[in-house]
Amino acid sequence: MSYPKGTIVRNSTLTLVNHWITGLCFVLLTLSGLAMFHPVFFWLSNLFGSGQWMRALHPWLGVCLIVSFLGLFIQFWRDNLWNRDDVEWAKSLDKVLDNREEEVPPVGRFNAGQKAVFWGMALIIPVLFVTGILIWEVYFGDATSIETQRVAVLIHSMAAIGAILIWITHVYAALWVKGSMRAMLHGWVTPGWAHRHHRKWFRSLVASGSPGPTPDSTAKFRD
Amino acid sequence: MADLQSQDYIRRSATNLTPPSVRHHELEVAKLIDVSRCIGCKACQSACMEWNNLRPEMEEFQGAYENPHDLNPGTWTLMRFAEYEDEQGNLEWLIRKDGCMHCEDPGCLKACPAPGAIVQYANGIVDFISENCIGCGYCVKGCPFNIPRISAQDHKSYKCTLCSDRVGVGLEPACVKTCPTGAIMFGSKDDMKDWAGERIAELKERGFQNAGLYDPPEVGGTHVMYVLHHADKPSLYSGLPDKPHISALVGAWKGFLKPVALAGLAFAAVGAFVHSIVAGPNETTEADEAHARLEMEKAKRNGSAES
């Protein structure tokens, strides 16, 4: 992938493709899941052809999601490890929400909010996968007791609501912080964006002369 | 075909509006199964297959009287046989015709996510409308009696209809019509309760002190009732639940969680919108770019000074 001159690579092409496969799966799962969760959303089943088709597709989309998310997890987990900067950042959440980011302590590649989204999804998606398998009627309907399936379906729906809440936060943050969508659509950000939102990450790239997304990238900074 | 649309619904699955219910002037019906009169001939099973055109797959012999060994999509009623040794050491052969109980408060209907896939008519019959069924298996989780079965061929859920097609035109269910001993009766629920009362009195006279009617109040009563000689211990009859109730887990899932989840999602969406109005976008400014440029140039100078 080619990037405009003087920009910083925020996400590799692999990450972009991986992210949007995950996102597509998640959105389709949300639409079909909500249709099966509450009657006011049942009309969404028409997007999948019919209720039967939706019921048949939903678990397969779930399998795609967990495989795809595993790819994201491998790429992102290291930069999402919790550290002291995150505590300081979280203490200044009011300033973050107020767009006074100049007064917020600098953070690395991801801030505490992004890390919360990451670990929230990393926790919930496996829960959804396991409970989803238990209630996958076609293949596993007879594998467990009905009581187990009742527990599974309750946990599955609660976990799904949690995941959708995280997803709403994730999408809103991407729309709110300008430049973020471009970072995930085309892979690059301006140096100013990196300096404003992820100063420690920016400085680590500058110090190592890396174009991003990680300071250990061997290629030299493009000018 | 005649106009067969139903306008006598009292419940319809996954529906927020009142279903068509103007033709509700009907008696509540009930099937009464007098276990003490049953001889286990399975004529009811055959009649059910005959009327409903069901031919379940042939199975291997499982070493038990049940045939097939369990309910399945093509077996909507099943004679279950239990050998019970009473306190006096007498062997009792407890034979129970198993099938949908047609609960007044149906757990299957409560759990069903597909609008109109499960309905309850004014006469109390709970029916599966297969064209609306999506095959998710939620009814299986909702049912306190473990009755619905999902077909592996068409992924639809099936169970006893209480011969709603026959009852709708004034006939009794096929199993009732065929029962050679009169162990299965059909009529208005009140009449069936009266009849059961007489029969229970007789059984008590004959020494079955705990004889009684099985019409479990935990599910609002059922439109299929049993006369049991041991009404104090329904579970003797091949696991008939002592206190059948819709699982609290299903209650939480279908009662509490639905509105709370919807409110939570709406709150998050509205919250995001309000924030976007109040705080506005977080833009990278020219000052940010200038700071970044400065640091990059500094790093470059240091780098070239080193090399």
C-alpha cells in the first residue's frame, strides 16, 4: 500500500483487511442477533433472506468472527497491555471528553479507552463463541442438557448486549476523533494526529526512524 | 380451501400488538388422560400418526417398551412405561401418554423469537405455525416438559397440536377418538375437571389415597391433564415434573433482559449523539502538526549529527 508523503502508518494493510472482515462479521451478527433477541428487530431477518436463513447463517458468521478477531488479537495484544500511562490518562477522562487533549498525559499506540474496547471484546467474543456453540441447534442441540442451553442462551444474550455497547463506543470514538476513520480505511495518519492523540507512540517512531506502525519496523522514516 | 384464518388468538409469539382475537367466544378445552385406565396399547400413538400423516423413521430396539424411544419430529405423542414398586412391595406399571401439555402460560411461546410461529387459541390450544418457525430451538429451552423436537430435515419445530384442525370443526382429537378404554377424554376444561373429580373419588375408595388431578398451577394450568394414582409424586410417571415451571433463566432472558438491553443500547446511542452535539469533533489542529514537525526535524538533526 502506498501512503501520502510525510504521513505515519497507523495500521498495516493486513490489519486493515483483518479489521474490516471482523467488523463486517460483527455488524451482521449484531443485526441477526438483535432480530432473534427482540421482536421489534425481527424485521432485520429480511436482510438475510428469511428467518430460517438468518438462523442458519448467524453461527457461521460467529465462527468467522472469532477466527478473524484472533488475527486482530495477535496483532494488537502487545500494544494493548495495561501500563501506568493508562491510569493517568483515565484520570483525565473529563478532559478527553471535552476535547482538551493538550492537557491529557501522553499515551502510547493505544489509550486506556481503546484498550478497554480491545480487552472487552477479547473477553466477550470467546464467551459468545462458547455459549453460541452450546445453543447451535443444528449441530449441538443434543450435545448438552436443556438446562445448560438455558444458561448458555442467557449468557449469550447478555454478553452480546455488552459487546454491542462496546461497539457503539468504538464506532462513536472513531467518528468523533477526526482522522481515525482514515487510519483504519487507508492506514495512515498525519504526524500532528499522532502527536495529539498518541504522543509516546509518535515519539517512539520518530526516535527509531520507523514509518510505523511499530517502532521496530526496519524501514526508515519517509520524508 | 375455506377461509381458515384464525381470529381467536389469545397469545402470539414475538408480537407486541394484540393479535386478531374477536372470535374468542369459545370454551376452554382440555384433554384428560386417566393414567389409571390406560392399558398401554399405543392406539393413541397410531391414531396420531394416522390423522397427522406422520411416519417417523424406524429405530433400533432399545430394550424398553417405548417405541420409538423418545418423542421426535414425527412422534408427537408417546407411551412411556415406568415400573414402580410401592411401599407394600407391589409392582405397579405406570404408563403415561406423553406429549404437549398445552400450558395456559406456554414457555415455548414465551421463548419463541419468530412472530406468529407459536400461537395460543382462545380454546387454550398451543399451536406451532410452521411457516413462521425459524428452527432456532428456543421453544425447547422454554418448555418445562421437554416436548418440542426440531426436525433435521426441514429445521422446524414439531409437537402435538391437540388436533387443533379437528377441534376447530367440532371433532375430538384423534387419540381420544381411538382410545379403547376411555382413558383419554376430551371436552371443556370444566367438564374434564368434574369428570376427573369423580374418577379420583373412585380411585381413593379403591385405596389410592394420593390419587389426584395433574393440572399444574405453576404454568397456569394445562389443557392436557392427567388423573394420577400417585398425584403426590408425578415424577414416578417417567419423569413427569413435580412442579413444572418456566425456567427462571428463560424468565430473565425473555422478561427482564429484553427491555433493559434495549434501554441500554438506546442510552448509549443517544449518549454518543449528545456528546457529539455538546463536545463536537476532536480535530487535529495546525498547532499539532507544527509540534510534530518540530520534533521530527529535531530528531532528524540529532540523527545526522550522530552519523
